[in-house]
Amino acid sequence: MAAYTKTALIKDVAEQLGTTTATTTRVLDAILAQIIGKTQDGENVTLKGFGSFRMRESAARQGRNPHTGETMEIPASRRLAFKASKARS
């Protein structure tokens, strides 16, 4: 099964709404920027009936270089996490 890309999503939404792909691209980019910005500020973003986005913290930990086998420190990091609503699971 092929991946559904951002380009395909924009094309389909533009067709459905009767807008240009340029307008749809700007709208989608603005929505994604808001979600990322709010979660980076520590807020959870919930879209009722769809799911929620939040930043997830990963603690620093010991890892191993797969090429050399050498032990190394993997630094703490943050990543965007999505959890689908129960209606979508």
C-alpha cells in the first residue's frame, strides 16, 4: 500500500472544497504551524473526534553505536506525539 502524501492530501482537499492547491497548501501549513507552535509552548492540542497532539519528553539514556558496539550517551529530547481519539482507534 502506498503512502498518502501531503501533496495528495492537498490535491484531494482542494478538489473537495473547490479551492486552489496554493490556497489549500497555505491553510494546511498554517494549521500544522499552530499545532507545532502550541505543543512546543507546552500545550496539548485536541481535535475532538480525531485525536490529540503533545510534546513527549525522552530522558537521556545509554545507547550503543551499532557499527562499533561502543557505549554512548543519547541526549534527552522532545518529540511531537499523536494519540488518536477512541472514535478513530
